[in-house]
Amino acid sequence: MNAGESLRALRKRKPLVHQITNYVVMNETANATLALGALPVMAHAREEVEEMVRLAGALVLNIGTLSPPWVEAMLLAGRAANAAGVPVVLDPVGAGATSYRTETAKRILDEIEVRVLRGNGGEVATLVGVDAEVRGVESIETGADPAELAREAARRLGVVASVTGAVDHVSDGERAARIENGHPLLAQVTGTGCMSSAVTGCFLAVAAPFDAAVSALVAFGVAGEDAAREAKGPGSFHVALYDALSALDPDELDGRARVS
């Protein structure tokens, strides 16, 4: 299923995407989900996550602001999602910056069947044991080629690895895609990485994991390009990005995809 077909299916089905995400970007990821055409629910209380995830088309786990109750809720939701056949996206925000973040991401990967791992180069490199520098939640440097990193992560972790940066790379261990859509302003707004994980969850609700990961990055990148044309800087770009996600045309999306 290509990006245009996936977007058309998403908007027709309007899947519920259950997100356990951090407070900092909760509003951003919810708005991006709505703008794209899916329905967000931001539930993290352990008392309801298992029930909620069974209603969803996909589950997004974002470790951006961690505490033991949130980790427990993620594991409960992930297990319930696996039991119900609901696909899971993991965003290992800041893995490599602290041992708690790294250990939590690894624990989720060990205990939950994750379909798509979406992270920056430093985060993904940390999870496969490659040297990387992560400062806060930003990837500063990694010695690995991002295309090879995506392929290695997919093979070793049993996921579709979606490694984002100036150029994005997706691999399931056999197939690989290089996505060149996007704009530098995406790196100047807090939460765009988390938004791309939420968008991945939207597509994962209607498409197979590899296709969903590629389609999500094409759609988000094209929206970034469109938003940049209207923006005067990061602030106006942030607002324009929601408009651009809403205005994406499924009939035009594949023609604008820069995928190799």
C-alpha cells in the first residue's frame, strides 16, 4: 500500500490512535493526529489503559517524560495491545541520555511486541549497542551509517526501524527505504519527532508496518515542505504544519514522495 492509498484509507476509517506520550508534546501529537484524519486518545492511567487500547487501531508509546507509574501503564497497555492484535509504535525519546531511559526502552522492547521503532539516530544506535552521543533528547553524533543502522536495528530488535533525521531511513531487515521529504524547520520546533511517531501510529492502523512507516514519513515530510512555504520562522511554521497535514491530498502524495 503506497502513501496515497494509506492516507485515503486512514481518512475513511478514522482510526482511534491510543497514545501514552509525554506532557510536553501531548497537545502537538493529538493535534497532528486529528489534522491527518485519525482520532487521538491520550490515556495513561493504569486503571483504563488496557480497556482503552482494545478500542484503538494502534498504540503509540512515547517515553519522553518517565516515571514508574507511566512505565507500568505503558507495559500494561502494550501487553493488552499484543493480546488484542493492536500494533504498537515505540518512540524511545532520549534513549542514551540516561540509564533510566535506555533501560526503559529496552524493557519495552523485551516485554512488548513492537511493530515500529521510530527514533533519531542516537536513540536507535543506543538500543543496538552502537556508540552515540545523545544530549537531552537530541541526537548529536553517531558513528553508524543511518541506512545500515536501520537495517541492523530491524534485524536485531525484530521491528521495522524508522530512523529519522535530515534524511529518513526505514528498514524491516530486508527491505529498505530512503525518504528525502522534509524541511530543516522541522528540526527547529519541539515535538516534531514525537509528532512523526504519532503519524506513524495513524498509518499503522491501516497499513502493514513497513508501508506504514514509509508512508508516515513521506506524509509528514511533504507537510513540512508545504508548511515551510508559508512560514516566516519556527513559530509560524508550527501552526502551518497542522494546516499542511490537514490539506494533504492522497492523489498527489505519491507523486511528491522522494523515496529510493
